[in-house]
Amino acid sequence: MKTRSPPILAGSGFLFFVTLRYSFPLAINAMQMKDAFPAYLGFLVGFSLFACEKHPSKRFFIEGNL
């Protein structure tokens, strides 16, 4: 059983971190929370579904969070 995550997950995780660190706080500061939050939740759910579909071993992630 591998312990290293595949490069696609590493890249997706990096993009997720960039989105979390820069885009979401900017939206909050711009007082667009009511517009940004549903899109952000959609991004989280979509990212989780994509990760679970590509790597079934990660399926516990979405089952534990939804």
C-alpha cells in the first residue's frame, strides 16, 4: 500500500490551498460572502467527488464530510 499521494492529488491540493488562501479571503473582504460561499461549497464538493472517483481509497473523505 502506497503512502505517497499521486502527483495529480498533489497538484489538486496545491490549487485547493491557493484558492483557500487567496480567493476566499478576498471574497470575504469584498463583502461578497453571499455570492462566493455557494460557489466555494460547490468547489469543495466537486473536488471531493473528483478525488474520490479517481482514487477509491480516498472515499472515506467524502463519506466523513457530507
